[in-house]
Amino acid sequence: MTTSATLLLQPVDACCAPAGEDALDASQAEDVAKVFKALGDPTRVRLLSLIAASPTGEACICDLTAPVGLSQPTVSHHMKQLVDAGLAVREQRGKWAYYRANFTALTASSRALNPA
Amino acid sequence: MTTSATLLLQPVDACCAPAGEDALDASQAEDVAKVFKALGDPTRVRLLSLIAASPTGEACICDLTAPVGLSQPTVSHHMKQLVDAGLAVREQRGKWAYYRANFTALTASSRALNPA
DNA sequence: CAGTCGCATTGACATCTGTCGATGTATCGA
DNA sequence: TCGATACATCGACAGATGTCAATGCGACTG
């Protein structure tokens, strides 16, 4: 993987993007698009919403297949996409794999695109 | 087109989503995903960023082809995607078609997914 | 230890997507 | 009126994407 992660590791003393109000360059745009692309599928939006709306704030694959009406491999595949984009965090506990939502990546990308 | 637009036309007295903190249903997820999907391509992210960073806040196709290094039909195609998603507004003035960025759709979708 | 359960991976497939060249359509200028 | 300009649309094509059934792999349970 060639993630540059320049969006998530902002210097603390910077308000927004390092360059201020200029347009994003190709590399920055790629990082931003990666996050949005993961949210560009209704199923993944639904999965993340389900996880976030869960009482415990987390969910395993077996809890998610029924609500979205898709097969287990498909749900697993989608969750991998979300994890790769930094929008979900996976934690293995015994037999189960628990996922939590992480909206930090979303707000970071949104702010990179629209520093307003 | 079957846009339900339930995200952009929130009642003014509602803080966030009509149903509060429940998970998004399939229809809502589709609307949210449509916006994010439009931003799921690095070129479109770049285009929107270029427009927003422009001094006048708007740009025509001919100003955008060079920075992204793509053909005119391709840029036109991408801009149509952004307009359809509500992220850009097109205005024809004489020979030129001017585009402005509209981040309202982005913040609405973000808030629908993460009301926090 | 054998069986079951939860999940990831693989392979396959139909569909969608980004891109281009060619062409069509207004609009402006000479 | 004729040519040039700006843009959209069309047709085509390679590559990416979402989905499933089948399989593999750990972890728990009897």
C-alpha cells in the first residue's frame, strides 16, 4: 500500500491544509477521494450507519448480513474497504470480528476539500 | 431520475436527520452514497477544489482541462457527475459554461451519516 | 479430538466506470 | 454568412467494482 496519509497526520498547530486555501494537488486529491470512494456505495454507507447506531457502537459481521440482505463474504468485503479507508476499525475478539466506526477520516477529508 | 432529496430539504426546525439517531434506511443510504460517490474519483475532487480555489469561485471547462490533464469531453463528463450530485452548479453565459462549487450537499450527507 | 461457528479469501461473472476520438450544437467574431 | 470557439453527446473500449458460491482457517464447544 502506498498511503501517504498526509491528511490524517496534520501538524497540530495547523488549522487546516498545510498550503492554506490553494487547490488540492493530485496526491492530496487521491487521498481525499479514497475516503469518499469507500462511502460511495449505499451498502457501505448503510453498514457504517448500522455500526454507529448500535448500542455498543460496534458490530460483528454476523450482525450486519441480515440488515443489508447480502451474503457474508460480500459484507466482509465491504467492511475491508471501510477499514482500508480508515472509516472503520476492526478488532478480533475470539471467534468474532468487531467493527467500530471512525468518522475522523471523513471529517478530515471533508475539511481538506472544504476548509471553510 | 428518482432523486428523493430528503437530505437537502430538511425542515428548518430539525437539528439533523428526521429520525434522530437510528441507522439510515436503504433509501437514505442511497442518497448519501450518491454524493460521496461523486467525490470518489480523484479527478472530480481536484476539479471541485480547483473551482473553489478560483478567485471568482467559478470556472469554465476550458479552464479545467489543463490542470487535470484530461480531454475536454472527460472533464465535461466529470462535471456533469458533480452537478447531478448537487456538488456543483452550472450556469451558461454565452459561449461558456461556468461552474460553481456547492458544499452544502457534502455537509448534508456527512451530517446524515454522522449527526454528531 | 471432532464438529461447529464466524470470518476471510479465492475465483468467476455481469455490470459499472473512466477515458478517448469523433461528432453535433450553440454562440461569438470577422 | 462563414469560420472558430466552447461545450455536450455518442460510441467504443479497457479496467474497476459488487456480488455470489466454494473453500480455507482459527477459535470455541461438546
